[in-house]
Amino acid sequence: MNKKLEDKLMAKIKNNDVKMKPKWWFKAVKDGQILLLTSVFAISSLLITSCVYFVELINPQSLIKMGTIGREVLFENLPYPLILAALITIVFGVFIYPKIGDNYKKQKLQICLFVFTWIIILTIILTSLRFMLESGWFLF
């Protein structure tokens, strides 16, 4: 069976039925995958930073002190669409990362830790930048 398949492939190659892809095509695909993963990290970090901002606007400490009604108000005002979108982009990043380079050899836990670590680092950076902008630290 393998010999037949090998013969068919060799015949296609000799007849020029198989077209070679140029080197730039492989580089473009690899760079596109890296760009996609980077944009997924950035989008999920922005979504998480937005969730943090909206939760700060709700002021959960004062709402929890109000008892049952405060908790109901808190859970009604949480930005659920942003939280859901952030989770979807994180899961998407976990599925994209193994397809880049030699990352398919890594274990799932290692992949998840890498993705979560980078998203947390980017979220901390974005949140810090937001605090600096709000406090006027960047203004001269």
C-alpha cells in the first residue's frame, strides 16, 4: 500500500503536477500566526482591563456592605459580555499557541501557563498605564 502511494507521488512530481510553494509563503504564514497570537493576547488584555475598570466603577466594597440588595446590584451590573469575550479570547489563544513553531510538543498545562502569564503581564501593564494617565503622571 505504501509503495503504491509512493509511486503515485513520484509520478506526480515527475509530471510537474505538484507545485512548490515559495519560501516567502511559509514566512508569511508563520508571521501571520504570530501576529494573530499577539493580537489575541492584546485583545484579551484590553477586555480584562475594561472589566477591572467597570468593576471599579461599580465599587463592590460599598455594595457588599449593603447586604443582600447590594450583592444583587453588584451581580446585575457586572460586565458579563466583556468577561465572556475575555474568556473566549483566552481559550482561542490556548488553541492558537500550539500551532506556532515547536510548541505542539509542549504539554497543555505548559501552554495554558504561558498564555495566562502573558495575558496577566499585559493586563498589569495596561492597568498601570491607566492609573498613571488618570493620576496625571504623564502630564508635564
